[in-house]
Amino acid sequence: MWEQLARTSAGTLIAYKLATGGLKRGSLQRDGAAAAFVVGLLSFSCSIRCGVTLLFFYKSGSMLTRVGADVKRKVEEGYAAEGQRGAAQVLACSAVGVAAAVLRRALVGPDAPLDFSDLASAGNRLTLAYVSFFACCAGDTWASELGVLSASPPRLITQPWRTAPAGTNGGVSALGTLASAAGGACTGACRRGIRVPAHTGAVARTRARHVLVCNPTCSRAQRLYRRQGHSHQPLAVPPPGIGACHAACLLPPSGREALGLVWAGLVGGVGGSLLDSLLGATVQATYYDEASRMVVGRPTPKARRVAGLPLLSNEMVNFVSTAAAAVAAASAPRLLLGWLAPA
């Protein structure tokens, strides 16, 4: 109870600072600041790791917005060094992820490491949904903010033989793709960067006993088993439901979780960013003003449409791509984590 109260109080303070600071700097509009306060408070109330992951996404995105400001002013109409996000943008890049965190807290309980003994557990699914959601957000943001600085012009994802003006929705470049991978992987690493109590007791003891069956000379398993207060007496038969591969002891649980979260973030960052580009090239219109030689967000007498159809706004495209990344990760925990689980 006291731990929850302390975390919620800290989350309230951090969310307030985040919202008011963004409002003063101009990176958030008034309604965007209110939305940022709510999602920040909910994230920190669920767990410190959720709050820090959310904070990392917003802070990294704001910092990268200022990178190459002189170049961006020449290619993007209405460029602002701080982004000036409204409530729609804030919620499009947070609502589904925060909902996953709230559901995990309500249905599963306090934050805990990934459970490699039950890959399809609700806790794993919701954790992967949260990480993949913000990995997609970070991957798309990093790709947009750094890809526009590429020395080579982007190519439309639907027509890779065709180049497009820098800043075109649906345009991809090698630099942008690498940036999306880095953003996604860093999001997963950030999630793992805050340690939570590891699984102990029967789970750790069972893992150690099984390893000793497969490899009685494994010193790591012997130490783990003895720390649980038992002598070295391995089972004659591996416990039910536990794989027979002793290679599981090569990495501690924390190492497997770190690799799993970074991998999930990498897949979410690249996959979500590519999906965002695909939607941007097909259902989101991009206009190019020949006179100013800039990408503009609306049709004008001097602007021509260079990609996409005017069906979805930028916020709607972000919402669809990030939600799809979260749902895909929650639906495929074995594909994302199976290679790290004991066989």
C-alpha cells in the first residue's frame, strides 16, 4: 500500500512537471499538456518501469525534434523546434500503451519480469504490448526526425524505384530505417533498465534442479540451487513442463529478459515504422509546394499531391500503426520470446 502511494505521488509530481514544462517550452498545447499529465500519472501509478519508458519516448522525441532544425525548416511547413503536440497527438502515441499497462496492473498484479516458463501468460502478453507500442512510437519518431536529414532522397515504400521529397509520408531511407531500429531497441532496453524483483523460490529452484539433471557439472546451477537452501540433489527426471535443454542456464533470467525486451522493441520499432510508412503512402495525403519547395499538410493552388489519399490524418495513422504493433506483440509472445525459453 505504502509503495503504491509513494509511486503514485512521485508519478503525480513527474507528470505535472512534464506537462507544465512542455507547455512552457511550447512543445505541448494546453490540451496536450492535460493529456500528457493523465497518461504520465497512469503510467507511473502502474509501475516505475512503465513511467520511465513513457518518459524516455517523450524526452527522446523532443530532443530529436531539435536535431537538424535548419534543414527541417527548409523542407517542412510550420516546423517548430519543440513540435507543439496537441491532445490528439499525445493520446495517439500513448493511449493504447497506457491501457495495456493499466490492464496488466489490474488483471495480473504488480510489475514483474517476463515469465519464460509460461510464454503465453497474460503478464507477458500485456508487457510485450506495452513495449511494442512505445517501441513503434519511438521508432516512427526517430525515423521521421532523423530520416529527413538523410543525404539521399527517400523512396516511397509502395514504389521503391521512385524518389520523393524529404518529409513525404510513406518515404523511407536507410538512415530512417536504422533510426527506427535504434529507437525500438532503446525503448526495450529502457524498459529493462529498471530492475524489478526476479522470480525466486520454487521457480528458481526448479530451473536449477532441471539444469543439474541435464548437466550435473554446471557450477551456476549448483550455486543457484544451494542459494535456495538445498543440497546438490538433482532430480532423476526433469520436472513436468520444463524443457530438457540445459543451455537455459547460460543466461540468467535478467539477461534473457533484457534480450527479449530489446528484441521485442527492435521488431516493434522497425515493423511499426514500416507499417506507418505504408499507411502514410496509401491513405494519408502528402502535398508538395513547388514555390516554397516544402512538404505541406494541405492542398493549395501551388501544391500537388505526391503520395497517398486524403483518408486519414497523421494522428489516425499513428494510432492505427501503434495499436497494430501492440496487438501483434500481444498475439505472438512465443514468436518473440520462444528462442530465449528453455526448449
